[in-house]
Amino acid sequence: MAKGYKHAKKGQPPFVQIYHWVMGTEAWETMPPGPRALYLELKKRYNGHNNGAIFLSHRDAAKACGAHRNTVGSWFQTLEERGFITKTKGHYLGPSGAGVAATWALTEYPTPDGHKATMAFKKWKSPAQNQCITGTKTVHRRAAG
């Protein structure tokens, strides 16, 4: 009967899986919708074996997310700052003069070259919470009389 289970899965369309614990992190909950859409697009391009080599240019990301290509640059930066992605290879000008886009790794998964999943987004705290209180406020009162 085990064959029936595997046989039933054939032909299923691909999907993007986002765990509830990822969506429950402060980094995800406080993130604007644009970077969230970009993360889903990056995750859509992850096939289980290509982490660290996920290729997505700003133009392709803008087209997929329905935004201007100048807008998605800050979305990539937001995802990097919050620890969802890391840049594995920067963009550069190829030998023929054509630009080659950066490649990305999802920190949720290990990379094929042996780097463990860092899941840095779990440790991210909003800047408002990172400020520490240096002391109490002193109130000076006038002396009576």
C-alpha cells in the first residue's frame, strides 16, 4: 500500500511552503508586504538543492512582484538586514558586457557546500526594542519659599 501514497503525489503542482514559526517571528510580523512578496518569490525559485545559488535579478524580481525595479533593491536589503537571505555572490559585469545578477541563499535551509542554516531572522529585534534605557529621568523641583 505504500506505493499508493507515492503514486497519489505524482502530478501535484509545485507550491511554496512557509512555516507558521517563520511567520511568527518578529522579523516577519513587522516586515512590510513588499519584502514579504520578494521572499516568497525567492523561495519559489528554491528547489531543495540550489540554496546559495538562487538567481534573481532586480528586473525579474520587479516583474514577478509587480513593482518598479528601483523599488526591489530596498526589499532585498530589508530581507538581508532581517536575516532571511544572504548574498552568496554579488552582481558583476560579465565578459561580454552583460550584467550578471547576484545569487542568494535562504538562511532557513543549509547550503549544499556545507554551511548550516543560520536562521538569523529568529534573532532579529526591531530597532525600537534594541534601545536600552540609560537611566531614570530626574525631576527638579523648585524649593519652596
